[in-house]
Amino acid sequence: MEHAADRAREIELSITKKRRFKEKLFNRFTKAIVEFKLVEPYDKIAVCISGGKDSMLMAKLFQELKRHNKFPFELVFLVMDPGYNHENRLNIEKNAELMNVPITVFETEIFNSVFKLDKNPCYICARMRRGYLYKNAKELGCNKIALGHHFDDVIETTLMSMLWGGQVQTMMPKLKSANYDGMELIRPLYYVREEDIIAWRDFNELHFLRCACRFTEKLESEDDSASKRLETKKLIKELKKTNPKIEANIFNSMHNVSVDAVIAYKKDGVTHHFLDEY
């Protein structure tokens, strides 16, 4: 028991006492929270844990924030089981216990619902997951859900929307729910790089779920290039060889949109064309 407590404490201290992780993880986490006002007094936040490296780190960062923050807020560490096999469910529970994260688990049958779909199973699965998370978080008295999307997710989504979606949009640091009044989605890992999350995971010799979705396992076993996100990740990696600033440039482009230099844009569902005021 004492050894387990020591291990949990070592993992916690690695975030704040090891310089690289404090600067690259905790400081960037708090930067997003302050800049985008993601956490406010008396919030009750459902920290959504999928069992992967990103959400498990986010849980520890939130615990550290609560330990030092200057105003009161509450945390619920919410795990949705969409139909994990026994091994994957056990992996999440063991890691949560190891890292001293008190999880609340609820079960769904999402995997069974989407596994046989021929079109857009990942999109439908993600939408269903989010709906269940909002619903259960609200029932627990939460007003926000926190997801573990990081910097790399943001730039990949930005590029994917242009290359395959034919539109310019990005992953926002926070969103108001259209279906659940008073609920917001926040992304506090907005400035955190995936390579730094991996470095923290490996430093602590932690083993998290990669992806427990049965459809994704089937898809990747047949053809890796079928994943548009994986294609985009590879493209960015290739572009970085000749332009080391490519990732920062993609990210910053969404902060520097010149409305005077676009053909059309949408605001509140209404399309505005440059000829309207030409």
C-alpha cells in the first residue's frame, strides 16, 4: 500500500518538479485555462477519461491545478465505457488506481451500435460519446466537460477540414453545447504537444490504451492510409522536414484570419460573401 502511494506521488511530482514537464505540460495547461477562461469559480467539471495518455495526463494536471488554484471548483473524473473488452476496462481501472484518480464509470453500448455501420462510424461514434458524456455530466451536476484534445489534434483537424472537408475551421478551445443548456466543452490541453505527453508517459513507464475501438483495430489492420487523421499526421511530418515552423504556422493561421481576404465566411449559420460589401 505504501509502495502504491509512493508511486502515485512520483507521477505527480514529475509534472511539477521535472523542469521539462512543468514547462511543457503544466505551464501550457494553465496558459490555456487562463487565456481562454476555461475554469471559473464554482465550476463543476467532468474530466472525461478515455484511458489514453492524453486524458490520463489531463486528470493529473487538473488535480494539480485544484491543489494550487486560488478559487473553488469541483472535479468529477468521468469514464464512459462504450463497450470495452475486459482487458481494456481493467487497464483503465488499474491506471486510475495507480495514479490516484478517483474515477466514476458509466456504461453504454456504443461500440455495438456503430460497429456494423458502413458509413462514418468514427464520426457517429464520436457524436454519440459526446452526447452521453454531456448527459451524464449534467446528471452529476457538472456545467462543463473537459476533453483531452491537444495541440497536434488542433492542427491536424485544421488541415483536415481544408484538404478533405473543403472548409476552413479548427478545433475550438471551448464550445457551448447546443443540446444541453448551461453546459460547455473545454479543451485545456490546447497548447500541449503530443511529443511532450509521450515523453511524460515514457518517463513514468506508464502503459495506457492506444485505441480500444474495434472498428479502428479492423481498419488499421487492413490499411493504415484509410485513416485521414493518420494521413494528415504523416503529411505534417513530411512538411516539417523542409519547414520546421509548419506546425506553429498551421496553428497560428487560425488566430490570424483576415476576413477581408476570404471569398466567403459563415457567421451564426449565415453566409457572407465579399461581394456583399464590395
